[in-house]
Amino acid sequence: MRPGEILPADAPAPRAARGRTATIAIRNAGRFDAYLTSHVRLERASAALEFDRDAVAGARPLLPAGASTRVGAGETVEVEVTWS
């Protein structure tokens, strides 16, 4: 093996352990699309997004690092969130 060499595994990498999860409905009451990114806590999301912010305090969308979910203007989407 050489420094920096990558050895592929026979099986997919295990998912990271996670804490509590839930699925919530988020409605975009604004005129423009809004995006929820993987690293932002939901209480800091756009004010145009309607959901129970107190119930999800400290949670973030359960998405891979760097990913986002689009919520179109006037749309409602279900998003899985995690407290980890």
C-alpha cells in the first residue's frame, strides 16, 4: 500500500449513528423558492417557511453533507430531520 492509495471495500460504508429523527411538513408561504441545506439548524431557516419551529429546535435536515432540499413557492414538502 502506498500513501494516498484508496482500497475499495466489499460492502457499502455503514451509515453514521444518528440521534432522534422525525418527518415534518414544511410549507413555503413566500413568493420565491427556498432551500434547506444539510448544515443549517431549522430554527434559522427562511421566515417564509412555515413549520413548528419550537418542536424542531436544534434539528437539521437529514441530508448528506453539502446537499439541500428545495421548497418551491406555495409548495409543502415532507422533510426528515435529526437531532444529532
